[in-house]
Amino acid sequence: MARAGRDAVRDAVAAVSRRQFIPDVIWVRRDDGWAVPVRKRDDPERWAAECDGADAVITQVDDGAATDRGIYATSSSTMPSIMVSMLEHLRVAAGMRVLEVGTGTGYNAALLARLAGAENVTSIEVDPALADRARKVLQGAGYPVEVVIGDGTAGCPRRAPFDRLIATAAVRQVPYTWVEQVRPGGLIVVPWTLTVHPEGVYSVLTVRPDGTAMGRFVAPAAFMPLRDQRVSQDEIRQSRAAWEQAGSPSLARYSVTVTPDGQTIRVDPPDGPVTTGREST
């Protein structure tokens, strides 16, 4: 990876405050597993420490229904080290058209705007409340990114084609619409659910002239799934058991191919599919 690309990402992170994108109410896990709110007005020091820390910050639980406590994290600000790693692998240059799937707080969209130019960045968010807030914060911070409310699996055809696509929610199957909306030679950086690999990983795919995309798993990364690709704990346990029965292959051995007919994930040497299927649309 070119040093210039790494430096550009680090310069963007240095220039954009994560704290300004975090809402005034965040959520932290108690020892009993419940997520409870930390309100900026009640505990500003704790709130600031969480925002400036090295971990992910939970910004919504139970799709926004929770008030005093909740279970399922449904939106967050990604762990900074993972965010940097994914952006470095995305290899964004000024002037490239970028689609982000999962706006969340808007922080990652602001980093993309620093890298590509705000006018070249489109970010799609399924939750209207999250999208509206992110749009306002981005505008106020000087990053007039196009924030679209919609189903991320559909991409954003009216703004396509894109040179780069990055998802900030995990998939069990890559929607082929994403491949269709990225130019040949373009890159797709996408995390995977725990039903694909028990560590939680992300991959980098390259779109080819024949309309397919190919790539490999790159590094561990835990993300909550797209809302229409959520998985059950039973599915995760079954997938882990199958992975252990296969000899617990490392993520570096996995390769991914996405075609109009679906996707195939293989383990090197390529002696057969580990996971196959048609994507859900």
C-alpha cells in the first residue's frame, strides 16, 4: 500500500474530530450484558472519554427503541483503528466517486470527504433519524456530503457509477447491485457477519470488466449486520462449528467471488466452496 495513501488517511483523521459527530447520548455495556446510556449533560467526562477512546462507541440500541437500557447495538462509531485500516485499503484519491453504505454518525463520511472531496461522496442510511442527524452534522462541519435515506443493499443508482464502495455494516452475502454500481477496476471494502468467519472480518473486492468482483479477506473487523441480513445466535454457533470441523482455517486463506448468480467463498487451496448462495434483494 502506498505511503501517500496511508498518510492521506492519517491526515484526514487528524483533521476531523470524532467527538463532534457523536450524539449526546451514547451507550456502554454493563457486566450483565445490558447497554445503558451515558448522557453528555449528566457525565461529560465519561462521555468525552468514550468518544476519544480506542474502542467503538455505541450510538443506538434496539433500533432506537431503548431508553433506559437495551440489548442489541444497532448503530455505532467504528473502532478508529479498524476505520483507518479499511480506508487505507479503500485507496481513495481526490476526485474519486465514493459510495458509503451505512452513514451512522457521519464521521466516516467526513473522512471520505477529506479524501475524495465532499461533492464526490454519497452516503446511504436506512434509519431516517440517523440520516437526518448525520446530514446536519456533516453540513455544520463543512462536509456537504450527499446523505440518502434508503436501503443500503440497493446502493444509489442515481449517483452511480462509483470508483469505490465501502460498507460500514456486515453482510452475509454481497448484494450484486454493489458490483453493478462500481466501475471496472474499482474497489469494494466490506465486512462480513460471524456466519461467514467466526472472527468477524472484512474483505477487499476488485470489480472486473466481466461484471464480477473478486478479492480476499484482509483483517479482523467486528460490525453489526445490515438490517436485512441479520443473523441469529444459532446460525453463528452452527457456522463456528462448521469452521472448526474444517480445521479452523485462517482468514488469509479465504477468497471471494461475486457474480450475477450469487457469491462463492472458498478456502485455499480451492477444493470447493465453504459458503455459497444467491444474494438477497
